[in-house]
Amino acid sequence: MTVPAPGLPARVRIHEVGARDGLQNEQGVVPTEVKAEFVRRLADAGLTTVEATSFVHPKWVPQLADAERLFPLVRDLPVALPVLVPNERGLDRALALDATRVAVFASATESFARANLNRTVDGALAMFEPVVARAKAAEVHVRGYLSMCFGDPWEGAVPLPQVVRVCRALLDMGCDELSLGDTIGVATPGHVTALLDALGEAGVPVGALGVHFHDTYGQALANTLAALRHGVTTVDASAGGLGGCPYAKSATGNLATEDLVWMLSGLGIDTGVDLGRLVATSAWMADRLGRPSPSRTVRALSHKEQ
């Protein structure tokens, strides 16, 4: 039953990360054609933004070493296909394949910046400045990911001003949108609201923000609802709940796209996603990976069909 609630947006754009963030942690190498088919099926299910891959050095993320082979296989799909670029070399590779949307990946904490980027927070921001400048000069849309916005496995709770400072720096260098990452899944709704309030007070427009929640403690949907009530209309999610973070071992799966769509549909919020097709896609990928999907909605609806 659809029962709308007051104070929520009419439409939410889902930024699908399953093909990149979802698969990057898989131990067994997923064949390039399987990845390409995954992206195609996600697009066919109605997702309008499907993050395709990452142009990172293969040494760091072996699963995504096939970016040059994969991207041309999906490049012509009628959806937005952002790709992650860690540095100028990554941007060069993406631009050579006519990518029109890229993302950089920053950290709100020094510990994670060292673990993930081998730099300080400010050193990473300095590295991204020419990347963002060159991307904007090429008329490429730039997303800024910000990890550890709520908690860090080494440093604990992350002070709000620390997060606000890095968000402001990413916007000031030219990022078109920001994704606030709860990388280890420790956020709760009050914390989400407090951070969004602090960002608003610092002049960060809510329309430039997306949220990226992990479901480590089962809080991802509650946190998403808190963000929606604050005016956020972009939510990151991963088909089938795939993914984690290779540099933060306590980071478990992303918010499952199917679970998100189920909640939004019940609230009468439009996503443009065909839930049946999406569930079938995640079940298909789970078969390829040789294990059941962690998404509760995939399990529930797949069970009904049996």
C-alpha cells in the first residue's frame, strides 16, 4: 500500500553503485562481459545513473583492472555512467574513452586518507584540484565522494566541522555534487540531521548533496529517511546490497537498491525503477557470484516467485 508522508520529495534519483563499489571488493575476478551485462540490466530496470567502473591503478583494485575494456561496452547506454578517477592519470584514461561524468574520492579523516590515498586530507585535496579543474574545462560533470563523514575505524566519531571543511573545499574547487559517505555504517538519524544542518549553515546547498549509507548496524534506511526529510533527493545504493570498502575492513554492504526502492515506493516517491526487473537483475548477479543476495527485498520477492 502506498501511503505518502508529509515533508518528503516527490522524486528521488538513485545513484546506483553496484557495478563499481559493489563489485570492487569481490575476491574472484568477475568477467568483463558479466559486468557489462550487469550495467545494461541495471539501466533496463530504470536506473538513470549507473556508476560503471573506476580508472584506478590495477594494483590497488584488481577487480577494476578492465576499465578500458568495460567502458566502451556500455558507453552508449542512454543513462549517466560516472566513473571514479583517483588522479590526473585516471582522468586521462577516462577522457580518452569519452567519459562525461567522473568522481573523485576524498576523506574527512586523516587516518582514512592515509589508508586509502597515502596522503593527508589536505594533500588529497591538492591532488584533486587539477583533476577537477581539467574535468570542468572539458565540460565533464564532477562528483566528490567524501568518506568517513560519521565515524572512522581508527579515529572514532568525526567532528561535524571537520566534515564541513572538506565538503566546502570540494565544492569550492568545482565539484558539481557531493556524496556524504557513512563508510563504516555507524550513523544514526539524529547524526545525519545534525550534519546536514551544519552543511546548510556553511552555505552548502542541499541540492548538491547525495547520501551514501552502509547498513552495518541496520540504520541505512532510517538514515536515508532522515536525509529525505531534510531535502536530499539523491541517494546512493547498490543493487543486491553488494559492496564494502577494501580499505576499511569494518565496512559491510551498501544500502541495497531494492530495499530503498521498496521504501520509496511505499511512500509514493517516484524513482522510475521497475522493482521486478531490478530484483531479477540482482538475483542474476548473485548467481554469477555464487551466493545469495544480502538484500532483504530481493530475498523476499525471489522467495515469492519460487
